[in-house]
Amino acid sequence: MTTTAQMTADKKIFIAAILSSVYFVLMFTGVFAGINSVVIGAVAELVTIPLMLFQVFILGFIGYNLLKREKPLTYRFALSAIMSAGLVLCFFFVK
């Protein structure tokens, strides 16, 4: 049985995974490279590594919850896991 606190945590993880995925898509497509602003470049550099670690954390958190069978697999967990796994794989293949 899921409580509202667990549903809220699932929703927060899902939203955070979407936002960080959007950031990495913009970064991988070169949108940030086309902007010639020092401030945007500095913010992008400061945010990139913590978001990379956050993606690994999301993947580990979802895997831990699925192995413990603490929570049933919801579409939010499944989509968050797919986005995180895809981005973690991209980290190894994108130069």
C-alpha cells in the first residue's frame, strides 16, 4: 500500500529526472555551446557534474527500491529508470 508521502517522493523523483534529462539533451545537442555568455557557461559547468551524479543516484535508488520490493513498479519509477539509464549510458559514449 502506498501512502501519499511515497507518491509525493515518486513524483519528485520523476520531475527531477525529467528536468535533468532536458538539461543533458540541451547540453548534448550543443545548445549551450552556441550561447556566447560567460554566465551561462559558468552555470552550465557548475551544474553538470552534480546532475551526472544525481542521475546515477536516481538509478541506484530505483534499483534499490525494486530489489527490496518495497514499492510496486509505477510508470513514474519506470520512466525515471529508463531516462536515467539512457543518460548514464550516454555519458560513456558521448565525447
